[in-house]
Amino acid sequence: MAEQNALAEHFERTIERDQRIEPRDWMPDAYRKTVLRQVAQHAHSEIIGMQPEGAWITRAPSLRRKAILLAKVQDEAGHGLYLYAAAETLGGDRMELTERLIAGAQKYSSIFNYPTLTFADVGVIGWLVDGAAICNQVPLCRSSYGPYARAMIRICKEESFHQRQGYELLMTMMRGTDAQREMVQDAVNRWWWPSLMMFGPPDAESTHTAQSMAWKIKRHTNDELRQRFVDMTVPQAEALGVTLPDPDLRWNPERGHYDFGEVDWDEFRRVISGDGPCNAERIAVRRAAHEEGAWVREAAAAHAAKRARRAKEAA
Amino acid sequence: MAPQNDTPPRSDMQSQTDTQPDASDNALVALSEEHDEHVRWAFGTGFHDPMAGVDTALPDGVDGNALAAYCLMLGDDALIMSHRLQEWCAHAPELEEEVALANIALDLLGQARLFLTRAGQADGTGRSEDDLAFFRDAGEFRNVRLVEAPRGDFAFAIARLLVFSTWRLALLDRLTASRDPVLAAIAAKGVKEVAYHRDHAALWTVRLGDGTDESHRRMRRALDDVWPYTEELFTAHDIERRMAEEGVGVDPSTLRAEFDAVIGEVLAEATLPRPDADARPGVGGGRDGVHSEELDALLAEMQSVARAHPGATW
């Protein structure tokens, strides 16, 4: 009991001093569970997030855009890999986590349940969705859990490239034809509100925020990050020449921030609980890849076992 | 964290500079002010201009139209093969393979861009890589038939990649000695890439061949399916023969011995028999623009956005 108290005290002190918790350190079960849930959801989001944009790789209208998009989607697979590796340091198993995802028992970002209807969506996803992801993720580079914080540093560097390529695509399209400008505005109209939902429910309704902030797993509240994203994005929209679809959006000099309208939280809850436009499709694709790949993974394991046996026999 | 200003932040860079947020928050880069400098920028592809400092004038005595036709052959092979690999995105059997297949697709796409650009220079039309990729019809594509066959299962993907990369590595290796400095430079870049592709395919051929009963059966069937396409790879087209005679290109019939030796070694290690299926009647003619319906469908998809917006810039 005394030993248990000493461990708990050491954990608390580490958090207080802004030092990192490492895999072999003692940590409360609830901390382990919370970080694991967060890292697994993030990993799932990277992998599911390959689908909406990946659908446009084969149709990209220039070879340069094709290369950029292919590289971007490849990065997302890489991010998924680092994050599943971080989850494994907490005792999560990639295969089990994947099975929980395709069984609907674990969530991923609600944003990927919206469809990508035109090539402008590729640009808007880079600009708004990756932009929102960066706002969420940059503070996580200081997460109290070491392996997650380190994975986030690398991921954030790549995400900032992703955001730039999206914005650059939109800038180029805005200098193109009228039809292209209309495509961009239409995509902005469809993605703006779902992007604001990416920061999660309002602070008053967020069940995990208080504990996660105390543990320094989370460094800012959902509403703080949402505000930061809006403040960052409005001038970018002006430079781009698009309108953000919110009649209540205006600068508030007293607050020093932009005021903005109310997010449709009912839609958010429905999408997160499986009732969004593409939830079934996203999971079906992931499930098919997983199930159709089973024989390949089994073969790789069987071959590795054969080699190990032969090496042993030869020794 | 946001500035307590009386006026809206002029741009993201401005607000970041004014408030000096946590060092780790600086990854939020300015977007609105930087876009003009990076119009030609592509990231993450390992792509730098391999043509920098390379003389793009045509070598003495080389017919520009013949050289362009030759570049289209090698460019279209890479472009269509890359497309079939892109189709694996979000469908690979494991995440490591998502990364690897995308990487191979990216390398081949990079090669295609260089060959197509050279084709547009060589024939004097000044057509860009995009003009050639998106505004030619199937009958003008010069790729071999192997690359246009539908995606298939993972065993088929590996069998096709093994055959394709073994053949292409032998070809690019010889092309590094081309009298055309542009082709020599593209080949030198491509050799390093395709050597990795061949290794990757060979490793998987061995794993699948010498894995489970099911993987052995699937790999064997995939090789049987791919094999009828191999003869075309080694059948010299007039353009290829002529380019080889002029010291610019490679006669593919000279590559067979190296191909057979490498494939033989891989199949032995993989405990797989060498397929004995001969060329299938009607398979071939890709170099003359004779293709399958599958290429029509592939191009309809690949070219759909570009053709729907003529005059657009991307």
C-alpha cells in the first residue's frame, strides 16, 4: 500500500513538472485507458481518413496533383502506423484495435463520414480538415505520454505540408475558371461546419475534458481550440476569396476573437454514433481490406515461422 | 492564446508573430502569404528535378518523332502500372503494405512524368506531361498489355510487380548508357527505385509461395495469369529496335536472359514452379496502340476530371 502510494505520488509529480510518462513507468489504470482510447481513435482516424481523399488519386486532373495526393495519403498510412505503435506501448494490439474499429466498438473522427464530391474537396480537406487537425494536434506534442507526444511531433510536421498543399490547390483553382471557383465555394460550404465539429462537443458537455486536462493528455479545451481555428481561418478565407457559410461570423473587438454561429450538435451526435452519410461505407471498406488481407498476413506469419524453424535446425 | 487585439488578425503569420505562442505551437504555418513562392512545389515524393543541368537538345542524328514514340512507350508503361497500384490505396492487406505500394506507385508516376515531358520536347509539339496523360485516347497509348490488366488480388499484384520490375530494371540499367542524356538521367534515377520494387516483389513472392497452402495456390495461379503477358515485354517494336541501333534506346529482346535468371532464382526460393503458359493469342500489340477494354475504363476514370474542365488550371 505504501509502495502504491509512492508510485502514485511519483506519477503525479511527473505530470506536475511537465515531464513525460514513459511506457515502463507506473501509471493509474484510468490514465492508461484514457490515453490508449485517445491514441487508438487517432490511429483509426488516420486510416479511415485515407478513404475520402484516396478516392480521388486515380482521378486527379494533373500528374503533379496526383503525386502530391498519393504522397499525402501515404503519409496518413504512416501516421496510422506510428500511432498504432504508440498504442502498443500501452498494451493495445493493432489487430485487436482494428477489429474493434470494424466492429463499431471504437470511434474515429466524425469528419471522415462526409463524402468527397468533387476534386475541390481535396483542397478543402487539406485546408480546413488538416488545419483543424493541426490545431488539435500541435498541443499534443506536449502530451504527458511520451510515445504519443513524440509521434505527434513528426505527424504535425507532415500535417502542415498537407494543409499547405490543400490551400495551394484552392488558390490555384480560384485563379482558374468560373466553374472551378464555384467548385471551391461549394466544397467550403459543405466542409466548414463539419470542420468545426472536429474539436468535439462544447466544453460544458465534454465528459473527458477535465480529467484529460488534469493529466495533461489534453492541453486546451475543445472550445478554446475551436476558437483558435476560426480566428486562424477567417483571414485565410478572405485571402482565398471564399465566403464561410455562417451569417453570424464577425470580428468581436471586445473579445479579440471572431464570434461564430452555433454548430449543429444534433448532427454531430448522429454522425459520431454511426448515422452519418458515409459511416457504413467507410467501415465496409476497412473491413473488406482487413478480411481480404487475412490470407496474406497468415502467409507472412507462416513463412516467418518456417524460416525460424529452419534456422534452428541448421544451427 | 489568440491576440487580444482591437482589429482582426491580418493573417495567421501576423498573429503568430505578435503573440509568440508556445514554441511547439509554431508548426501552424502561414498560408495566405506564401502560396506564390511554391507554385511548383511537390512534397513527399522524393522528387527533385533530375533534369537540372542536363542538356535537353536532341542527340545528333536522332529523329525527334521516333524518340518521342519511344518515350511514350516507357512513360505509358510507368503511368498505367502506377494507376493499377494506386487502386490498392485503402485496400492493402496491412498498413506497411499501404505505404510500400503507394511508394512504388509514386516512383513510377515520377518516371512517367519525366518520360512524357521528354516525349513532348522531342516531337517538337511542346505538349506537357498533362496534355499527354489526359488528352490522348486509348489508341494513342503505347504501354505493354501487362500493366493494363485489372487490379486482381494481392498475389496478382505481386506477380505482376515481380515480372514488371525485373524486366524494367534490366531495361533501365541498359538505358543509363543512352546517347540521349535526358533518357540516361531518367534511367539512372529509375534504376535505384525499380531495384527496390523488384526486391519488394521478390520478398513477397517468397513469403506467399512458401507460406500457407492457400497463399501458395494463389501465388501459383497469379503467375499463371501474368505469364501470357511476358512475351510482349521481350518482343521488339520497330521503334525500340531503331532506338537501340542509334544508341538511344534498348532492344527488349536482349533482356530475356537476365529476366529468366532472376525469375528462376526467385521462384526456386519461393517453391513455385515456373509457369509454362505461352503468349495468349490477342495479347500484345500494346506498343502499336492495340489495347484491352480495361484500358478504356482506366482512362475514362483517370481523365474524367481533366476532360470535364478544359482550360482549367490545377
